[in-house]
Amino acid sequence: ANSSKSNEVKVTMPADGQSSVSLQPGPGQGKATFMYLFNGFVNCANYGADQNLLAGADSSGLYRSLLQFNLPQIPSTASNVSAKLNVLHFLENTVNMTLHAYPVTSSWEEGTGVTSPAACTGNGATWYERTGGVMWNSQGGDFDSSTASSQVSIPALETEKWETFDVSSIVSRWVSGQAPNLGLLIKSDNEAQVNYNFTVLASNDYSPAPGVRPQLQVTYTDGSHAIPPTVAVSAPAPGAMVSGSTVTLSAAASSPGAVSKVQFFVDGSLVGTAGQAPWQVTWIASAGT
């Protein structure tokens, strides 16, 4: 060890009196699927385990997507609720599109189906059923069309891009208890059945890049006071001299929330990262350090 101070770490905290939560579930966490109305026959296939979500239409039928996030307990007295649904769309549509998200008004199941090979799994939402053997009140999903998100516009042939739906009015009703959290339905404003009038979104099962799965970000006022995480090096001890050997670097870390990782720096250079407690890494020391 030497007399240099440790590497500086800056943490962005929510404003005083506010709290925030960011959810980006993977497979088995939350729910996501899409429903497909196929003109050729009654399509009983479910797509709950597929890597993609679809919304819009093509010459063969219609697509609508369903998502549900497991919101943590937010006080019903919370105010100034702001909620953003972020989704990544891939290049697909050849016409200009506008979409909205709506609150779902009936419970539904994700299911285990995929697009290839498509199968009638009987355990998740389809255009006709909200789960196996239980019909939607209205085909294509039950939702409140009077409570819509902000509009998302996707120009024709736009390349891969993140889109954001402002769903504050919807999530506020969930938080206050005015409506249950039964998820969100994404649909195109224009469901004309023409070629490539649909968009493809990354689902919660998207595996090539988990960081592009759907994300819900919520901030709200609850009178709380942000408390930053704390971390302190516990080994080597202050003033200890180490050289030419394998050295265990250890730290104690705590936070009001979860600690996801601890990084260790020597003279400003990252030498290791611990992803779980005990927070320690092995460092090969060299002469002079």
C-alpha cells in the first residue's frame, strides 16, 4: 500500500425527498409476449418465450404486445409519479408508425411458446385467450383505451433505436390503488393490413444483449432522504507494504439498497471487480507498489 488516496467514486442519488426504481426483467421475471391475429386460420399459438415482441400489422394479420413489470411496494401516498417505458425497436417497418401503450384490464399469462416452431401451448395469452381456456372479453386483449401513454413515432426504415413511452398516468393509478397493475398493451394507431406496417421490439427473453430488454423507470416523491453507499478497504491494512506476491484486496461495502459490485483500484487503475460478498479480489503486486 502507499500514501495515495483511493480512486474517487461518484454516485448519482435521487433528489432529496424522492425515490426511484428501475426494472429490466429477464426470462421468468415479469411477463412479456405478443398476440397475433392471422387471417388464414384461428391462430392459437403463444409467443411468451420468444425473443421478440411485435406491434402493428402486415398483409397477413395484426400484432399487439403485452408486458408486465413486478413493481415493488410504492407507498400509495407517493406523489409526482413519473414513469417511462423504454423499448428497443429493430428495423422492420417500411411505413411511418405511431404507437401507444395502454393499461391492461384483465389478468393474463405469459406462456412458453416461440415463433419457431410456433405451437398452441395452451398456457399463455393469444389473440383470443388471456390464458389457456379463458377468453379475453374483447379479442386482441382487454385494455383501457381512455388512459394512453405518450405517443411514440417510428419513421419508415428507421434503424435500431430506443423508444420511450411516458406511462406516468397509468403507473400513478397503480400506485394509488385506483387500478390494479395488470400490465401494458402496446399497439399501433394504424393497424391497416399492408406489408411491413409493424415493428419488432426486444422482449424480456432477448438473449443476444440483455441490456436491450424492456425497461420501466419510476421516480416519485415520498419524503425519503437518499443515503449513499459506503465502502472501506479492509485489507491490506493502512501502511502495509506488499510487493512481488499475490495480495488479497478486501473491502466492506453497504448500501440501503443492493450492492451489485465493488471495484478495486491501485493508483487509479482498475485491478479487479468483485460481484458478490465477500468483496475481495486477488492482485499481483509488483515492486514499488
